Amino acid sequence: MKRYMNAAQLYAILAMVGGVFYREFTKFQGFTGKTVLSVVHTHYFLLGMVFFLMLLLLEKNLSFTGAKTGRTVLVYHIGLNLTSVMFVLRGIVQVLGTELSSGMNAAISGIAGIGHILLGISLVLLLIQVKRSVSAHQA
């Protein structure tokens, strides 16, 4: 349970850093348009802090953690951070108005997509573990 709390705290800090970076970087650059930097803050708060606080509560009430949970959570961390790093990279490129080659543009989108896929797969696997735990508690 302590790992879930530590992860929630870490993602809360990253969310705040992401929000401040978005605000200050765009202000410093005089940028007023839309940028992907604006979603880093919310992704880290919801998919990071809130998600791990929910896992903490589920673990406390259901003790769902099993042998495979650590690996699944690791994949979740990788997916969330890979996605967020690509959001930051894409956002910086947007704010600076940097022209990217089609290959580089596709690479950024592809890596962010891989992060989303890892998030989705690990989320489903964790929900299956929780469901099994709920079924075991009802029996």
C-alpha cells in the first residue's frame, strides 16, 4: 500500500510541475494558441495521483495485489510516463513553432500511442485482478 501512496504523491508533484511548466513556458514564449502541454497536468493528476489513490483504497479493502501486480503496475508507470514525455515534447514543438519532418512527427505520435496502449493494457489487467479479488471476497 505504501508504494501506491508514494506513486500518488509523485504523480501529484509531476502534475503540478507540468501545470507550472505549461503556464510559464507558454507565457515566456508569448504563445496563446492550443498546445498539448495543457493535458500533461490533467493526465498526471487523473491517471497518476487519482488512479494510485484508488488502487490504495482497493488494496486496503480487497487485498487484490498478487504475484503479477508489480509487473502490471510497472507497465502502467511506463505507459503513463512515456505518454506524458511525448506530450511535453509535442507541446514544446508546438509552442516553438518548430517544423518537423513527417518521420519525426510520426515518431512522436507513435511513441505516445505506444504509451497509451501500455496504459490501456495494464489498466485492463489491473481491473481483472480487482474483479477476481471481489469475486473471492463474495464467495
